Amino acid sequence: MKPAQVALLYQRLHDRTPNPETELDFVNHYTLLVAVVLSAQATDAGVNLATRELFRTVDTPARMLALGEEGLKRHIRTIGLFNTKAKNVIALSRALIEDHGGEVPADRDALEKLPGVGRKTAAVVMNCAFGAETFAVDTHVFRVSNRTGLAPGKNVVEVEAKLDRVTPAPYRREAHHLLILHGRYVCKARVPECWRCVIADICRYRPKTPPPGTQEVRPKPAPGPAPAGRSAPPPRSRRAPGKPAP
Ligand code: SF4
């Protein structure tokens, strides 16, 4: 995709969602970190449902340790992998107290050393908490980047590096949110809603999905990211991530 097309793509998404932000609920940097850890392989809505009560009283690492692993599990048992996540949240809370004075470090490497915090989580926290120009690649960002041709790649590391390379100012800070929300609400995994897409004329995905009722659409599996360092399986079809305003 040419630089002018990339800029136009971001401009269109920005015009549609001028102030994109995470849909996870949080009250401070610490609860943001916990929410992002809990959101792995879970929906933001599901996480918000579980943390609404939790974050009213537990909003610091010390309070989390006081709650304890079993107490935390009672709050988050509706979230997938809650046993492992509870263990990680308790461990990362302890690490924050012992190594960072109880504060969330504004340092990606330090974040990635925390239990349960991977590359994507650290990137999200750096972006949402500290305004860093990071490009967290989740399933939505991966899909949109590949379908559109914006930043095609076989795995999340490749896509992240390409997004970093092609994304121009002034969209670098909000790119992550723009792409996630576009993937979540328009460029959906099973059937992308091309007929109402503001970047349809720029996007390379073919064939475009027609409006409902005008033609049968056979859902095709969306490409998912391969683990970093491994190639994704070849595509099985012939082709080949702020909430959009109404
Ligand atoms: S045109 Fe279709 S495939 Fe391309 S970004 Fe829009 S919804 Fe996704």
C-alpha cells in the first residue's frame, strides 16, 4: 500500500472514530494492567463485567495481595483461564511491590518481565497508560492489517514491525485502537461488512462482501496470527484489527 493510501486509510478511520480508546474499564494504571492481563482470550465486555465490582475496592497491588488468589478467583471465575490469570495477577502484584515501589513501570521491557505480561499486553499498557506509540497486535489488528494490505505479515511480530514502519504521524498513537475497533465492528472475522466500510476503496480484500440480501455470502475463516517465528499455514481460500460512530 502506498504511503498516501495508508494516510487516507487512517484518516478515514479517524474521521469515523475521532477519539478511539480501549473498551476495557479501569481506574488507574494498575487496574488497566490487570484488565489487560485478564482480557487474553476473553472479550472486553466479559472482563468489564467481572472487574466492575473488583476494582471498586481492589485498585492497588497491596490490596490485591490482601484479597489473595482465592478471593480474586471468586471475582473473575466467569473469565476464561481464570485460574492461571489469578495466579499471574497475584504474582505480578507482588513483583510490582517488590521491584517497582507498587507502581506500574513506564517501560516496555520491565512490563514484559512481569508474570502473565507478554508483548501485546505490555504494548497496550504502554499505549493506554503512557501514550507510547506502540502497535499491539491482537486478532483484530492482525486480521485488518492482512486483509487490507496495510501491514501484511505471517505472525504478530511481522505485522507489528510493519505497522510501526508504515503508520504516519499523527495516527501512530491511536492506530492500535482504530484498527481494533474497525476489526471488531466492521471488518469482522467471519464476514467482513465491506458494504458499509469507509476504507473499502483502499482495501485489497477481494471479493468485497455485498450488502445483505443482495447475494449469498459464504463465510470464510479469517487469517489468525501464527506464533512469532513460525509461518502461518497457507490460505485455504483464493484470497489470502473508537467504536465506529453510527
Ligand atoms: S473492505 Fe471489507 S475486508 Fe476491507 S477493511 Fe473493509 S470490511 Fe475489511
